[in-house]
Amino acid sequence: MAELLRTNRLLVRDWTTADAEAALKLFGHETLQRWAPEFAGLSGISDAAVMQDVLQRWAVEQRDMSPGTGRWALVALDGGALVGAISLLPMPVPEADVEIECQLAPEYWGRGYITEAAWALAHWAFEHSLVELFALVPPDNARAAATARRIGMEWVGESDKYHGQSLQVFRLRPDDLASAVRNTPG
Ligand SMILES: CC(C)(COP(=O)(O)OP(=O)(O)OC[C@H]1O[C@@H](n2cnc3c(N)ncnc32)[C@H](O)[C@@H]1OP(=O)(O)O)[C@@H](O)C(=O)NCCC(=O)NCCS
């Protein structure tokens, strides 16, 4: 499996169908299901066979994705557990824009894992020709908004143009990332 990058505590790597059981535990967790927006395509993942199909589809799609985009698994370097997921995906409008999405298993919340991974992945994206990144956060998802701000994202407004529901829009540019460096683990 292809490794994308490593941070102090995490490995960011491609998904494989061998992840089906652990991925089902992650995406099927009731807390993550509660926060999974309909548009993310993660709701209704109910058993390992469905999960395996989804992972297979992601693997195929990954080969044709534009530079600077993709879907990856987050694995703890200490112990090798699958702890979360992180993606850079084209947004519906305009298509050239890219959204960062992430999910972390609830037992790992509060350790700075997503801040660490998102910060490193944003660096990678900016090195791969992206000039800005966005996050779309449901208004009641305070944790996701806090993470967006922690990596240096700036709130740029509220919009329903992306997925037909009102979402807080955060934007990250390379300079924002540089200014967030002192807040993030190396
Ligand atoms: C959004 C989500 C990924 C955030 O998880 P998280 O663990 O809070 O994210 P972070 O990596 O930013 O961690 C921040 C927390 O770790 C703490 N922390 C500990 N060590 C840290 C470190 N080295 N660096 C940064 N934060 C650290 C922070 O103080 C903060 O703690 P708090 O929860 O008490 O405020 C998680 O809640 C989730 O998966 N939610 C469901 C899916 C979802 O909403 N995804 C986003 C869709 S837009």
C-alpha cells in the first residue's frame, strides 16, 4: 500500500480492501454516523461487504484523481491502529476547489491527531499545486470548526451552494498554514 506521508504520530496511507473491518468500525461508529453529512457518502455503511465495496471504489477512483487530491487512512505509528480518515476532494462548485474532510475514531479525540494530519496534508497539497483548501462545516459541529481554526483556516462565510444545506466555509492558504505552525505538533 502506498504511504503518502508521516507525521510525529501518524501514518497517512492509501486505503486497501484489507482495511474493511477496521474501516467499518470507524465509519460505522454511531458518533461518526451522527456527524457524517449525507453528501459525504458515508452514511448507510452497514456491514463489512458494503465497506469493502466502498474501499474498492475509492482505490479505483484514487488512480484518476487530480494532483493534490485523494482519500487516505490515518494509522497510529505507535501500535498500528486505524484511527481515522482524511481526504482532499474536489468540491461540487466550482470544481477546481478542493475540500479537506476528516473523521477520527471518538476514542482518539482530544489528542491533536487531526490537527497534526491535516496540517501535514495541507503542506503536501500546497506542494502539489493547490493554492487554497476549503472545509465545509455544519453550523453545529464545533469540534470540526475548532480543528479548522487550529490549522490556520480562516472563516470566510456561510453558504448553502455546495450541498444544499447551510455550511460554514473555512479557507486555508499557504500563508495561513505558516502562521499556524506554532500551534501545531511537528
Ligand atoms: C472533527 C474531529 C476530527 C476533531 O477531532 P479532535 O480530536 O477534536 O481534533 P484535533 O486533532 O484538532 O484535536 C484537538 C483537541 O486535542 C487537544 N490536543 C492535545 N494535544 C494536541 C496537540 N499536540 N495539538 C493540537 N491539539 C492537541 C486539543 O487541546 C483539543 O482538545 P479539546 O477537544 O479538549 O478542545 C472529530 O471530532 C471527528 O471525527 N468528528 C466527527 C466527524 C467530523 O465532524 N468531521 C469533520 C467534518 S467537517
